[in-house]
Amino acid sequence: MTLTTVQPLTGRRALVTGSTSGIGRAIAIALAREGANVVVSGRGKDAGGAVVETIRAAGGAAHFVRADLAESGRAATELAQAATDALGGPVDLLVNNAALLIPAQSLREVDERLADLALAVNVKAPALLTAAVVPAMIEAGAGVIVNTGSLSGLAGNAVSAFYGATKAALHSLTTSWAAELAPKGIRVNAVAPGPTMTQENAAYHETLRSLAAITPDRRPGTAAEVAAAVVFLAGDDAAHIHGVILPIDGGHQAVR
């Protein structure tokens, strides 16, 4: 990874949840490449440290703050404060990316413990974390929030009903927050990835290819492609975009 000479996000203080691996890792690296000072957050100290090292080696600014958003609602508010301390100022770019992916299951197989965890990580944590960082954004008169939703929250799937429901809830929060916060100078949008290749889901790449075969693009997406969309929504070129749920899915939503 090399830094470009044009860095439109220079001076921005970013927090990316769930950024020790996968899509979140790609988002953190991409934001840093564009000049943002980034807090990498997740449960794994070693993995988080590796992402920070990658960013710093390319000349970017990054810090790791450990957080397990499944532990309690307090974890989200504590993360907001820890990120502010690490960045030397309040977060003005929040990416709610952390999520708990529920394995494929039918309606009768929904496990209460797993359902509670998914609601805690996928819905409650981003809501509480956003509530914690927004006051400083309002005071500054500017800020950007990008949520990582999912194609599962836009289209029904016979074996991911509950996971899809949590992502649909995050999409709803996105549009409601956009309506509430736009008059205060804060933009809120979301990306909704379809089947996406990462190093972590390598065992499922053939399955992902099969799922993507029905899309116009005929292939799964990559974490870097999702990250590029987040960078766009975070930047000033997207200044007039509010409340969008942007599919990154090879055209699945457009042509079904």
C-alpha cells in the first residue's frame, strides 16, 4: 500500500468498528490512505496492531483501541471516549462496521443467545456509539457517519432471516438519523455489500461465487471495493448525499 499525493480526508478523525479484519480492515486502510487519522477497533489486539502497522508503514496515522461491542452497552460509550483520547480530539467520521454474522439457519433454528448477541452488536452498539459521538459533531457543525449494512437487509433470504432483520434495522437507523442530523451538518449513509471475498471467508469463496453468478457482474465483490464506496461517502464529493443505502453487490438489487 502506498499513500497518494492527494488526500481529501486529511484532518479527519475516524473511528472504524470491527476493523481488525475483512471489510473493516480494508475501510480503515483506505481512509488512512486518504489522509484520515484512524482508530482501528475490534476484539483482537494482535490483529488490530497488524492493521495499525500496515497503515503506519505507508505513512498513515492509526491507533488501536480494543472493544468488544457484545459485552455491554457501556462498551460503546467507552469506545467513543477512548477513540477521542487516541485521536487527540472528537471523532468526526464514524464507520459502524462491526457485525455478528449469524450462520445460515431456518426460522425454527434461531438460537436465543445468538439472537441476543446479534441484536447487541448489529443494532444496539451502533446506535449507542453514534449517540455518543454525535454531540461533538453537532457542536462542530459537521460530521459523517457511514454504516455497513448488507444485501441481506434489502432482499429476503430463506436462511438468513434474523441476520437480515438486524441489517434492515441498521438501514432504518441510517435513514432516520439522516433525517434528524442533516439539518445539523451531519451526513449519514450506509453501504450494503453483497457476497464479498475476504481472506477470512476463504473457505466460502466457491459459495460466494455461486451466489454472485446471478448478478449482472457475475462475480463477488472485494473488501477494497466496499472500502472505496465508504471513502466516497465520507468525502466532500458526497456532500449532497444523505440517507442512501448504497448496494455494493454487482447489480443484484438493480437487476433481479
